[in-house]
Amino acid sequence: MSFLKTMRIIFTSLLVVAFLAWSAPGCKQKVRSYMPTPTLIEGWIRTSDSESLEIYLAEKKDTRCESHSDGHFLLTPTLSEAGIYHLQIGKTETIQLFIIPGKRIQVTIEMQQKHSTPNFTGDLSNENNYLSEYTSQQELNFWLKTDSVQKMEEAFFTTTVEEFTTQILAYQQKWQQEKGAFDSDFASIMSEELSLLSARLKLDYANGKMAVNDTLLSLSDTYDSFLQNIEIESEAHLMVPSYPAFLFSYVSYRLAQDTSLQKMSRVDGLLNTAEKILQPSDIQDLAFFEILKKGMNTDINETVRLVPSWQQKFKNPNFITEITKLQFDSKDLLKGVKVPDHTFETLRGSQTSLGKFKDKIVLLVVWESTSQSSISELNILGEILKNLKPGRKPEVLFINVDQNKYAWKSAVRKYKIRGTNMYLPTKGRQQFLNHYKIEKTPALLLLGKGGIMLNATAPLPSTGRLQLELSGL
């Protein structure tokens, strides 16, 4: 082994040890407490659409405003806790921002097709610009580098996560050297963030393995050990960005170990597991909300069926309001609802519409050529369709949402995508994605004859559940 490689391993180990020491329960610096203080959040939204948007903090819904025609908005919530809040912009956009009560936060937000790009000025701009960069790049880069994550050996995956953690720590240090030190509250929260993110990545790996093999990992004892070092039900985590996702992964991990609940639907099993293992009502409420929110994107018909009974168990009225809103916003996607017609472009450049297929059962596959996940799922779908009996095969429409139609045509040839290929033009694309609540690709929708919705959240081919659903048609 070379000297440079040896030093790299030593440096990586030292950083990880330092991070673990900092994030150990007895070594953490507590976030400061504040008296309730008026706080100012001012911003400008840059978008091609002049429509007025409702804006509010998800954690403080009693203070709302609407953007003016020039995109300007002003919020003045009274806050008593420093932390990372969620700024809700309209129905679909959410921006994370770090706030200390009494500060003046200023932000310009560029609204784009898939994501919003915020640029902060004024108080806490250093922390918030870093948070924006961290949110949009760091975790994404991890998964881009580990596309075949489920094929990795457990030890190698754990090492990969530790290296990823080290990269983030090094990036934080470089940022502060170049742009100034972080506020102590923000530094404390980001330490917790990194600890929970690392734990969640490991849990997602375990959950993925158990879903495929239906057995517990050989490293499950190690997982249980590292979970003992995390304050799973700490109310201090409520303001940490990765905590909701960590909580969901943790509940999923525990459900996989509980054979008594596995005959339930997945959403129902997760809800019952959360109720069984989590004690503080605010933590339990957050878990219920995350499970139901994710359920709206993975099994909408079952989730909507479960909402009324589980709504009664929430203690926090804000979550009840949010779930009611999610349920209302999803009413056009439920089984039995007639879907609107849509216009697409064919490979030959002509126009066609969804209505032309109204006499058939249709599987809509929304994909992008830049999404490796899309390409992988399309390959698996091809194998599933080959094994279906002729009478069970739906009409498959591949709907591409690339920014560049030439990239789409090139991808169809490169990946040999056989079937009815269509392109969703820029005009009407965002409306289509918003209507079907498609936040990432690939996404599958199953339509019955007459253009009736059967399943707006049809399972991905890799889950193994799509073939069962198609066989039952």
C-alpha cells in the first residue's frame, strides 16, 4: 500500500472519530433557547408565471402571506426556537432555511421545472447558502456514486458511507475557511444532521436487502449496536432536516423484524409499528405524518383508505390539517376518477393524445434519459412484459420529460425502448407533473378502459409488485 493511500485512510479515520466524538450524546452542544421574538423573512420569487403564491413556514402555519406581482413576499412569524424550518411556496415547492428568532432572513428564489434555487443575503446568509448547497448536492452525489448500492457487500457499503461522511465534513471545513465560521446553533444542528443522515443511509441499505432477501442482515447486530448510540426519540431532532426520513427508515427497519404485522398492507404495517415503538406524542405524530405522506406517493388508494382512522390519533392539529390537505389534493388521482386528456409528441414529430387509447388498459411510464433509475426500471419492465400472457398486457406508453427532445430520441435508440414512445412538450409539462404529483422519475400510472384511473402510484418494476398487479387485470 502506498504512503499516500495509507495517509488517506488515517485521515479519513481521524475525521470519522472526531465526528463520532462530537456527535456522542454527552458531547453535543445544546441549541440556545429564546424568548418568543418577531422574525422577518423577506424574499423575491423569480418565475415565468406571474401567479400569486401563498407562502408560509410549515412549522408556523398561522403566519401566511402571498407573493406580489413582482414576486416580493414578507413573513413576520414569532419564533422561540433556532432551527431549520421549511418555507412552503405554493403547493409544490419547499425551501429549507436556518432561522434564529429575531433575525432578518432575505432570499431570492429562482423557480425552475424540478427544483428551486435559493440565494440568501442578510442575516445567516452564510449558513443558509451552505444549507442550500448541501441539500441539493451532497446526498445526491452519494447516490450517484453508488448506483448499484444494493449489490455492495455490507462492509464495503459501510466504508462508503463513512467516506461520504468524511467528504461532507471536509466540505464544511473548506466552506467555513473560505466564507466564515458557522453560527454555533447551526453547527450543532448540522452535526446531528450528519449523524442521522449516516444512520438513515445504513438503515435504507438494510431495508433494501431485507426487502429482496426477506431475511435479516448478517450485520443486524451491528446495526442494533449503532442505533443504541443515537437518541432516536429526541425532541431536539425535530428541527434537524434528516430526522423525518431517518424516523421513517427506522420504523421500516423495525417493521421488517416484526412478523406479527407483516400481513398488513405496508402503509398500515408502518403506522402500527410507529404506534407500537415510539412514545413521545410529537415524535409519534411526525412518524404518522411521514408514513401517510410517503404513502400518498407509493400506495395512494390504500393510504387514503387509512387516513380517517389514523387522523384521530394525531395530537398535533397542524398534522391533521396537512393530512387533510394532502387527501384533498389527491382526490383527482384516486381509483375510479376519469383522467384528463393530454397531448404528446411522437418520434415522428406529430401530435397525439391520451384519449386515443381510451379503449385500452394503459400503463403510463414517465421517465427521463438522465435518470439512471429510469433506465434500470425500463429494463426490468421489459422483462416483466415478456412474461405476461397476451391478454394481460396493457398498452404501455413511455412518456419522456427530458428538457431536450433530441436527448429523448437519442436515448430511445441507445436503450432500445420498444413500444409507444411519446414526448411531453415544455408547454403543459409542469401542469402534467403537478397534476399527477410526480416529483421524481420514473413514475408509473395504470389506467383502465375509458380513461379511468386504476392506480396513480403503480409500483416500480424493481419492487416485484408490478407483475402481480398487471397479472390481476
